[in-house]
Amino acid sequence: MVDHYQVLGVTRNATKQEVKEAFRRLAVKYHPDKHAQSSDHVRLNATVRFKLVSEAYEVLNDDRKRASYNAVSDSDSFRRTGGSYSNPYGNRGYGYGYGSRNRGQGSSFCSAFESTFRYLTTRAFLLNLALAGGMCFAFTAIDTSGETLWKMRNSGKSFEEAMDSLEKTKVHKDEG
């Protein structure tokens, strides 16, 4: 996952205005029209950077998208990498507000809890859980209906009494 804050060169708590200024500055620098006469390598690199900058701006300028991105990036992108953030360009650094996060025991519990919670709320897990619940309900209903049918057809007799009665009937039948 690309770190949009790092792409734009702003801190995590940057205002919308700061995000907008950073986008404009980088959009002018990497715009494909500006590099139309450049070599293929430079033009391709500028185009890729321009797309990254545009995507970062689109996410960070919209409050809902930014909140969603922050929630996902906190748990997915910032895994333990020796106490630093591993950015999309390969070098590891501390700039832009990520720094060395304190990853003590409590935070490792939170990470495990978040991972477990994320797994438990996946669509596949919930569908399997619903299927298992439906099967348990079906087995319980079948078992209960069997007992109910037995009681309806054999009122006043327990299963053991009915079996004894069958044995006596069998014995009398064999003798007669």
C-alpha cells in the first residue's frame, strides 16, 4: 500500500490546505505535458509519479476517504519493520509523522486483537458462521420434532416402556 502522506510530502495531521498546496506543487512538477519532450524513461517516471500524486490527493482531500485510509493504514501498512515505516520507494525513514512507534506489549495485543477482529468480520467467516448456525438449528429442530412425534403417538409411555411392550408382544407372538 502506498503511503499517500509520503507521496505528497505532508505530515499525517496536515490540513486540507497543506494537502492541496503539496498536490499543486507536485502536479506541476510531474505533469505528463511538462515531460512530453523528455526521454521515455523520464516521461514514464513522471507519469507514474503524477498518478501517485493525484491518487494521494483524491484520498487525502476527501474527509471520508482520508478517515478510511487512516484506519486501514494504521493496521495494514505499518507492520513491525524494526520500528520504522517501510515506504513504497524501498528506503526506510522516519519523516512525515510515522517515526518509531512505541510497539510494546499492549500494542502487540491490540495488533493481534485487530487482526482477529478483522478476520472475524470478513464476509467468508460470517457466511460460514451463518451456515453452521443454520445447521445447528436444523439438527435441533429435527431432534425436537422426533421427540414431539414420539410423545404424540405414544402418549403416556416412555421409550423404555414401549421397548418392553414390544419385547412382550414379540414373545407372545412367538409362543402363539
